[in-house]
Amino acid sequence: MIPKDHPRYLSLMIRERLVRGYESGIVCTQGLIAHGRGEAFDYLIGEKTTKAAMYATRAAVATLLVAKYPIISVNGNTAALVPDEIVLLSENINAIIEVNLFHRTEERVNKIIAHLKAYGATKILGKRVYKSIPGIEHERGKVDEEGIYRADTVLVPLEDGDRCEALVRMGKTVIAIDLNPLSRTSKTATITVVDNVVRAVPNMIKLSEELRYMNKRELKEIIDAFDNELNLQNVIKHDN
């Protein structure tokens, strides 16, 4: 039992959620390593949402709201950390969830789908694989024809760089949540939210409830005002 007055309580609870996810077969061992890398970057920004991150989050939500066919790509870590929030966000922005894994097994895909359905998700793609993202040979390149392959906008929490690049080459708008502002993912994505997924997704939910009452012209003004490269520079400066 972790005492709530422990100075690292929130961080330790996140680790516990991932460990439980690993024990249930949702999270793979490589996902635990990836989380440790992200946790180091989170520590550098004070384990809080910066102004630059919130600015990017606002642009991301506006983009998702004007999208014609948005998809939320979910991996094991995301499913373990923010299942309820992912389901609620998908409802708010009218997006479909697709399970997409680098270390893919059918058993793990099925467990993640069942896990998300337990939190209220109804339509989840990822079991069937009909298309391959051009230029991606590994398992994450296998996608549903009615999901990521068809999408005009893809939200990719905890993403890997080569798939992000490939999706952009396909002409898709890519919104990444990545704690490393220097990563290939962050630099390649259309919009990068440099924040922990446990803060970013709840922030997206709040903003979606606010912005969905705006008209498309107002939403596009928010999008057009955003510059991903400049915002990443502000993150690196960390003066906000």
C-alpha cells in the first residue's frame, strides 16, 4: 500500500497501474521500459502540464472536432493508464478507437479490447487487419481498413516515430502525445502534446466539452494559430 502523503504518490500509482496491466496481459515488458523513459522526461518538466502543452492540447482538440474521420490509436500502456478517459474522449469527439500494437499478439489485442469494453467502449477496431501502412514492415503497420487506414486524423498517444512519419506521408493529420520533445515523433507530428498521457487525455476531455460548442470557423482559427515547431521550442526552453 502506497501512502497518499508519499511525495511520489502519483508517479508510483501510475507504475502500479502499469504493473497490473502487465500482470493481466495488457502491457508488454517493453511497455514498462518505455514508460520509464517517459517518466524521466516528465520529471524534467515538473510532472505537470505546462502552458505549451495546454496550448498544443487546445489545438489538438480543435483539430479532432473538425476532422471528418478521427481515430484514436490505443496501445497497451494507454489502455492500462487511461481506459475510462479514452472511452469518454472518443465519445466527445465522435472518434473510433483502434487497438494498434508494436508487440502484437491476438491474445493481447483481445484482452485490450475486452478491457476497454469494460469501461464502456462499444465499437473498437483492431482485431482484423486488412491494410498495411506503406513503408512500415512491423506489426504496428497492420491496420484496419475502416480505421487508421481510412482516417483523416489520428490521435496517437505514446507513439513511435516511424509510424508517425508514415502516417504523415499518407496525408493524415497526426496528433501525438509524447513526453520527449526531441523525439522523431514529436518533430514529425502535426501537433505534439508534450505531456503525460494521464494528464493530457483528461485535459482533452475538458477542452472537448468546451470547444464543441464553437463553430468550424472558430475552431480553424485555433488550429491555424498553432505552430508545432515553435511550440516544441517553447517546451525545450521550459520557461512556461
